[in-house]
Amino acid sequence: MAPIPGSGLAKGLAVTLRTMTKKTVTAQYPDVQPDLPPRTRGVIALFEENCTVCMLCARECPDWCIYIDSHKETVPPAAPGGRERSRNVLDRFAIDFSLCMYCGICIEVCPFDALFWTPEFEYAETDIHELTHERDKLREWMWTVPAPPALDPGAEEPKEIAAARKTADKLAAERAAEQDRAEASDPQEGQP
């Protein structure tokens, strides 16, 4: 059967008329903040205390938008007779958000959990050069990082925790058995 001429136009106009009659819902954005999904990728926050200046994030970044400067410091020995150690000290950690493509590779490769996603998205600037945020600004965003989601109650317990629990239960059983033996071997005091 051949289509009726103009039926496509009629269907399109019907969709338009249905949409025109619906009540519009306008988000009053500056006054009312939007409800963001839990895994929203806004900006990258830096937990500076965990950063060891390993440079993995800067090396793995496909856009080369992470800038890290550091210097080495000598740390005195922890115990007498020990040797001095050297460690890297972070001087500069900056991310150029005008280059960043928000892929999250830097967060995934960080072995010390120094980088986190934060849902903060209001960081627009009037000049593109001001989109390079230094470590003090990245540290401020750390306080907006949401707490990790709760563990699934039906999930399997991690191997490490299961092994620790098994060892703790074994030690508790040994202590209880030892206490029972000690009570059984002691004569009752105060009997006539």
C-alpha cells in the first residue's frame, strides 16, 4: 500500500502540537543547583598529602595537561646508625583544564590515590590562561569530593579481610580455651 501524500508532514505537526501543549519545566540554574548523578565528572581534585611525585599521571595524560615540578630533599635517618634517605617534594602541581579531555586516566593510574573526581563544574573563567589551576585550587576542590558509595551488602568479602577475620577468630578461640584450662586447674577458693 502506498503512503498517503503528506502523512509525514501530518505526523510531524502532531508531534509539534503535542509538545506545544505540555507545560514547560525550566531549571532556574543559578538559584537552584541541579541534582547531579553520583559519578559526575566535574574537575580533578588533588589530595596533596598522598602525592609522591611519581609523575605517572603526567606521563599517562594523552593531552599533556598536567604540570609537575619537584625537588629532592634529604631526610635524616629514622634510627641511629641508619642511612639518610632522599624523597621528592612537590613544588608545583597544575592542571590545564582548557586542554583536559576529562578521560580520567590520571586518576586511574595514580597508585597513591592523590587524584579524585569532584562534581564541581562551576569553574569558568573569562580568560583561557586562567584555566590552568594550581595545587591550592585543586586542594580546595578536594573537600567537594563525595564519599565513596556503600559496599554492596551481598558482595563477597575481600580476601584480606576474610583472612584477618579467620586469624582473629582463631586467636580468640585459643584464648578462650586457655582461660577455660586456667579456671579448671585453679582450686575453688573460699570453700569450707
